[in-house]
Amino acid sequence: MQAFVYKSLRKADTYVYLAVRDDFACLPEPLRTQVGELAFVLDVTLTPERKLAREDVAVVRQNLATRGFHLQFPPKPLLGETPDA
């Protein structure tokens, strides 16, 4: 399965994976508004064996198959850290 990855220029460390390149119409309007402008980062083949740094590849593949997109949020701060503002 091919995925096309975009980063949000509004929300730091937020990425959107799309099943079809530049198919932003599959994103719900509230989500499009929240993430703002998206910049293409890479295309990647998602096989069941592939490892992703912050996401479970099975969840990403399922979301792409059912919704056409997957949203990757920034990592949660570690206990005692404060998130960047």
C-alpha cells in the first residue's frame, strides 16, 4: 500500500498520510482547518512488515483503506516536560 505523507505548516510535528496523492478532499473540513496548509514530505510503501517511528503500520494501513487518510499527532511530552508553546 502506498502512502503520501504531508506535514502541517500550522501544527508542529503533525502529519497527514493520504492514500491518494493530493486528495485533500477526503479530509473532513474541521480537520483541514485545524492542520492548515500541508507540505508534501514523502511517499512510502506501507507493508505489514514496515516499521514506522511513531505509528503502528497496521493502524495507518487500516485508516488509509477505510478513510483515505491517517492523522499523526505530535508525541506526548514525557512526565515532567512541558510542551512547547
